[in-house]
Amino acid sequence: MSPNETKSSSSANATTSAHADDPNPSKPPLTLPSSVSKTQIYATLSTGMLVASFAVLMPFYQSRRDEFGCDPACYGRYTSARSFLGLIGGLICGRLSDICGRRTMLRIGILAAFSGLALSYNATDVTGLYLAMIPGALFQQNFSVTKALFADLCNSHGLPDDTRAGMVGKLGMSVGLSFMVGPLLGGSVITSFKTGVMASCALVAASGGMIFMIPQPPEIIQKAKSEGDEKGGNSFFSKEILQAVKSRGALTIMVIRVLMALAFHVFMTIWTPSLKKRFDFGPKDHGRFMSFIGLSYALSQGVIAKKIVRAANGNTTAVLAACALCLGCGRVIAYFTQSLAVVYCTFFFIICSLGCSNTIITAAVTKLSKSSEVGGVFGFLESVESLSGMVGPVLGGYLSSNFEYGPITFVVAVYLFVFFWIVTQFKYHVAIKNETNEIDKEKKE
């Protein structure tokens, strides 16, 4: 062994020993580069405004469907069609953001939002509703593209896990606040669909303005993209992107996301009827409940998730497994309790678990692929998750029609499987792999 290797080994051992003695070493506060801070602020505001543009119209959508004679069966077909288009759109927009740039696809999402609003305003029948849904379902993938944009910044600047979680958390917080404030404004301040469309257009325009204020990507990201283009990485089905989505880590995350989404959609088939049966829920009650969920999600993403990840000292496997158990137990309690206060308290923990799990999974995906591929990986995951939106409602309806407690039993079984999958697969194929990659990166530096 050479003297240099001996010295490096001794230094590594000393560092390891120091960390072992101090399991929670104090770290100086991290100051983000100016370009990262500006990108985070403008992209987060843009996403929040875009979601709000949809949320303010939510109180009017049901009345529009009733006006055009769209019954529950019609709405089920509408939801399945939107999920199918979202599956295609996620693949297209995610990969195009790798090739054409994140900001370009964000702008296309704004154009899709304007197109959808114009078609929706001029719709006179169910066919018009379907046509209005197409542009947004296909091309308004700004949330996943923004996550890919944040992944670029985190990878290029080597930002730690808690900072990654914080960036994704604030993005989720903006979405949660939009879902909280939007329906309240739509149900109280905005009095007609025409006024709602005007307000929605104003929010979309403001969202587009925020996109134009996002700084140019760092040179290191542009260089990585250029190198990917030279290697032929600009094709849709390049070898690199296929390897990324077929890696054991990506497949592990895919199973978690698909099963969690499937459990959610199956549960929703029995959740709304159960609220009506137990508490005689009306439109105002649903509005208050959705606002509470939006606020809880905003808090979980913006405040709680980052603190939990930091308190767990990087043990994301334990946090994610605990979230799966909380989701399973919480849904059982919320479904069977006869106390509305218990429902609200339980759902606060459910939403916090969802926020934490989404933050951890998103941060993990940013480390599983290069910047030239991460958009395609995010898009692929979003697309696969859309399958649950197509299968879940049908499966939930079948189970509820043939078995009294079939849906809730299925939901619990899914979350138990997810728990064991996280403990046995996520730890070894995602968490440990990411730690190994970080160590290798530090050695190279």
C-alpha cells in the first residue's frame, strides 16, 4: 500500500470514528447559491399558481357535468380517459424536458392550460368536456418537470438530503396551499363559471411570468446535456434512459408508488359514501374537509417532512416504512370511526405520511439517474402511477359490490405489502445505493 493510500485510509477511519462517536453531528447552516434560490422560488410559485388556476374552478365542475348530463358512469369514463392521457403525457413531457430543456416544457404546460380553459369555457356538451381535458392531461406536466429541474440543481451543486427534501417539500407546500385556498375562493368569492375562468386565466398568466424569471441553468447542467446529446442520449428510447428505469432502485420505487396509488383509488370508492352515511356530508362539509387536507399537506411538505428526515439522521427507510404503516392504520380508523373529530385527527397523520413519503421518494429518484435522464425517469414513474388511476376505481367498485369489507381489507393488505417491500427492498436497492454513490462522489472530489 502506498503512503498516499495509507494516509487516505487513516483519514477515512478517523472520519468514520468521529461520526460514530457523534451520531448527530452539528452542521453549519447551508447557504444555497443565488441561482438555486431564485429557481426554487420562481418555479415553486409558478407551480402553485398553476394548481390554483385549476382549484378555483373545482366548485363549478360538478355543476357543469350535471348540466351536460354526465352521470357517475360518464364521470368514471372521463377519469379513466384522463388517467390514460396522463400516462402518455408523463412519458412525453418528462423525456422532452431532458432533450428540449425544463423551462421549455414548463412554458408548453402554460400553453396547454390556456388551451384547456378556452375549450372548457366554450364547451356545450360532454364531448366539449372531453376535448377540454386533453391539452392539460397530455402537456401540463409542470409538477413533475419542476421536480426534475430541482433534481438538476441538487445534483449539480451536490446538495445534501435534507436540502433536497426541503426543496421538494416547499414545492408540495405550494400545491397544498393552492388546493386549500382555491376551492374556498371558488365557492365564496367567485360567483360564476365565467368569472372563475377569468380568474383562472389570470393565475395561469402569472404562473407563466414566474417561469420566464427562472435563471438559465448552470453551465455544468448545460454541459451534461450536451455530452448526452453527443452520445445519442437525445433519442426517446436511448439506452441510458431504459437502463435507468429498469434499474433495481427505479423498479423498487415504482412498486411503492403504484401500490400506494392503487390503495388510494380503491379507498376513495368507499370513502365519500361512508362520509355521507356516517356524518351526512354535504358540499360545504366537503369543502372544509378538502381545505383541511390542503393545509395539512402544505404543512407536511413545507415543514414536517424536512424535519423528520433530518431527525431520522438520514434513515429514510425507517421513515418510509413508518409512513406505510401509518397510512394503512389511519385509513382503517378513519373509515370505521363514528367521530368526525377523530376523522380529522387521523387524516392529519395520513396526509403527513403521504407528504413525507412523497418527499423521500422524490429525493431518492433524483439520485438514481443523471441530469440528462432524470426528467424521463420522473415522467415514466408518473405514467406508471396513472395506471392505478385507471384500475383502482374499477377494482374498488367491484370489491364494494361483492364484499362488504372487501375494499378496506384490500387497502390494508396493500399497505402491509408495501411496508415489507420497503424494509426488504428499498433499504438495499435505493437507500444504501444512494449512500454508496455519495461516498464514491466524495472520494472523487
